[in-house]
Amino acid sequence: MTRRLLSLAALVMFTSAVSMAQSTPSTTPANTPANTLTAAEKQAGWTLLFDGTSLAAWRGYQQADLPPEWMAIDGAMTKVKNTNDIVTRKQYGDFELTLDWKLPLGGNSGIFYRGTEKETKVYWSAPEYQLAEDSLTPDSRNIMTSVAAVYGFYPSKRGVVHRAGEWNSTRIIAKGAHVEHWLNGALIAQYELWSPEWLLKLRGDPADPSKPPLKFAPYADWGMAKIGYIAIQGDHDGELSMRNIKIRELK
């Protein structure tokens, strides 16, 4: 390859890297204390869903109060055993949500968005950002249900999640039909709710046996809400810890 072609290739790679960096949402400065907002975040409209001690922003799914198994431990919102799912007291439509989380070996949970309380479980109404420890969790054997996947719809990516017991950073952006799943600064999946492609994945293709409907299809309102609760899954065994849970509404 000539020197000119090498220079051109380097320029293309540099331009691509700059473009990707610009498309990646900014993160909180590393020296910011946990469970706090910077002045810039406050100016941008961010609010805390957990301040390190109070869980007042949350309640149990279909309950008025918070299940006692959810506690503030060492500055983290934590549950240590199987319990009820929890939801935000406020509903959100267009939003950007960020949080840190960690799971032990085999740990499994999920974050749901625009959820309703029409069904017995929040996962019968809302899309899920899968949380999992990817080495031992059965769901993680399938990239469609592994960590950060749009559960059952759009796949995750291998090699992005940190090891068991280490903190990971999640970002979910929902603006109208457009949704993005981020993990540790990497864009894992993006999709359009209610699009023909999305509906085909949900309801399956009667003419193609290789594309059966997903388990959510019998629930007519599944994924259709334009505003709803942020929910955290608690009905799996084991520990889950979360901190720096921040949200801002998008206009």
C-alpha cells in the first residue's frame, strides 16, 4: 500500500473514532461523590432516584410501600434475596436514565421502562434491559437475553460487561419510539418501538415457522405505553446493588 493510501486509511479511522466518541453520551466525572449531582447535571435537568440513604423515590410493584428486602447498604440500593419488584413513584415518557450496578456470580435482574401495573408482573407490560452476571446466568447463554440486551428482541455484545462483583454503568435513552441501551460506555442496542420490524419480532410471522411470536405477544398492551414506570426486578434469588441512579426527562 502506498504512503498516500496509508495516510488516507489513517484519516478515515481517526474520523470514525471521533464520530463514535461524539455519539457516546457524556458521563459523570470520575471524582464526583457517589449518589450526588454535579452543578452541570442539575442545570441539565437530572434528578436522583437514590441519594445513598433514602429509597423514597421507589415503592413495590402494585404496592404502596417499599418491600423491606430493599435497603440502603453502604451507599447502594440493595436487595439480598428474592423479593417483589419495585417501581418509581413517578412515571416517565421520554427520558435518559443512568445507574451503576453489580451482581454476584450467577446474578440476574432487569430494568424495565414505561411499565404499567395492569398485569401481575411488570415484565408483562414493558421492555427490559437485561442485568446479568454473564458467566453463570442461564439467560446469558443466549446473546438475545444476555446482559444489556433488549430482552428477547435485540442482542447484546460479548466482552463489555465487567466481572462478577464489579460495578457496571448502564444508560437507557428513550425518546419517542427510539430507544438505546448502553453498557460501560458502549452502545449495545438501539431500536424503534412499534416499528414493523419490532412488531414482527413481537408477534412473529405466521408464514415463517422460524419466526414464532415472543412470550409477550399474548399481552395486547405489551410495550405500547408511551409513559410508565421505571422498574427493577427483584424476583430472582441473590444480591443486586445499584448506585448513582439518575434520570432526566427529555423534551
